[in-house]
Amino acid sequence: MTFIDKWVEEADRKLMTNIKESVSETVNSALSTSWDWFVGVLPDLTGYATLAAGAAVILSTAAGQGMIKPLGIYSCVLITSLCILVGV
């Protein structure tokens, strides 16, 4: 292996390392920012889900379908959001 080949391989290795680090930092930053935004907006989303579940219960009861399914879905969403907010 010649000096030029070794030099090219080393340059390729450094370039790939720099690209991997750059992509890793960008993805980590984007996910961190998205998570912070989601946690900040989660109480509002839970409130809107409460209003939507109430409307779904009223409409499904008026249509004669019962209210168990909308309440089950709402309970699942509420428990999940509470677990996320308490864990943060």
C-alpha cells in the first residue's frame, strides 16, 4: 500500500467520522427540541382531549351507542399523558 493510498484512507475515515458526528448531533438536537415542545404542549392537548371525549360521550349516548368506548380511549390517553408529565 502506497503513501497516497494510506493518506486517502485516513482522509476518508476522518470525513466519515465528521459526518457521523454531525448527523448524530443534528438528530439528537431535533429530537430533544421536539420532546421539549411536546411536553410543554401536553397539558393543552390533554384539555382538548377532555373536551373531545365529552363531546364524543354526548354524541354516542344520543345516538344510542353507549359511552364506554369514548371513555376508554380518553382514559388511556389521560393515563399516558399523566405518566409522561410525572416522569418529566
